[in-house]
Amino acid sequence: MPGKFVVFEGGEGVGKSTQSRLLAEAMRARGLEVVTTREPGGTPGAEAIRAMLLDKDGLAKDGLGWGARAEALLFAAARADHVERLIRPALARGAWVVCDRYLDSSRAYQGGGSGLEDADILTLHRIGSAGLLPDCTVLLTLDPAEAARRVEKRDAGALDRIGGRAADYHARVAAAFRRFAEAEPERFAVIAANGAPEAVHVRVLAAVDSLCA
Ligand code: TMP
């Protein structure tokens, strides 16, 4: 039986990587094989693209950073490698894949944030990854001020090229994520990410159990 593909989505500082880890531990305790991974990245090729995309001291410092279209193509290229080399093989052998960000981040950031058409981003995904979608997408939501406090604590002001964009960009990203979740309730669980990680984990587990059953 193929495994399940679970993705965590949301803005910066909402706790996606902590919740990915806690969910993977819970699934392993049930005897399942679980692969945890992230985007952009997850394979050597995709990690190389990640370094180019998020480097804020390279080209971006001199005002020569990627435009929105080049950025969308690079995210799609990284995803293509990740899907082909890691995600599809893991699912095919029956493992669960728990991934920190995926396609909906491209739709929210390069689409909602940077203004590209959603249909174009979906076309890139069809070309790059044959349109593979998660079985279940957990959207973590948090008050922006609390998320900013968590990011400050975690990164001490060292935000990457995209994380460091203006508040109105991140507000458009958050609004786009909410729209996607409303449009596809059978694929999305929207989970409040306030409170202790263990409390959020209990909500996540209940949602994944009902969406991925
Ligand atoms: P991370 O900091 O959560 O690892 O994500 C890296 C940054 O890349 C984050 O600011 C979100 C952004 N991003 C996109 O803009 N588009 C995408 O498709 C993905 C996967 C991430």
C-alpha cells in the first residue's frame, strides 16, 4: 500500500518544523516508516537550489536577486528533483512522507506575495512534478506579532531573502494560504498554532488522523 504524504504549511515562525518532527515521532511510534523532509531542499540538488534562492548576501545584496518568475521556476525545479528522487520512491515503498512546505508555499509566496498567476504556478508543478499533491496539508496559523517574536528568538534577526520581506508581503502570503484552505477543505486542516508545541501537536494529530485515514 502506498504511504501518505503530509505537508505542513504556513508563514514564518508558526512552528512547522517542530510539528513535522512531533508528527513523525508519533507515526513512528505506530510502527510506520516516516521520512521527514523540507522545501526548498530535501535532496542534494534541491538543497543546492535552496542555497541560491535564500542567500541574502550573494546576488540579492547587489540588487541582482531573482525576479518572481525566475524564483518560481527555481522552486519548481527544486521540487521536481525532490519529488522524483525522494518523495515518490518513499511513498511507493509504503513510507509516510512528512514535508515542511511544498507546492502551496509557491502558490502563497510567488503567487499571493509576488503576484504570479496561480494557474501558472500549477502549470510549473504539472511540468516539474506531474502535479503530485499531498494527501493532507496542515496549515498552521498564528497571530503575526507572535510569529515575529518566535522568528526573532530563533534567528536573532538573521532572516533569509524571502523571510525578510516586508510585513505587507507576508500578510498577502497569509491571506493566500487561507484562501487555498477554504477552497479545498478535503485536503487542508487549518490548525491554530498558539500555545505549547505539545498542545498544537495534539490538534495536528487529530486532524491528520481524520484527513489521512
Ligand atoms: P523555510 O525558512 O520555512 O525553510 O522556507 C524558506 C523560505 O522560502 C520561506 O521564506 C518561504 C519560501 N518559499 C517560497 O517562497 N516558495 C516555496 O515554494 C517554498 C517551498 C518556500
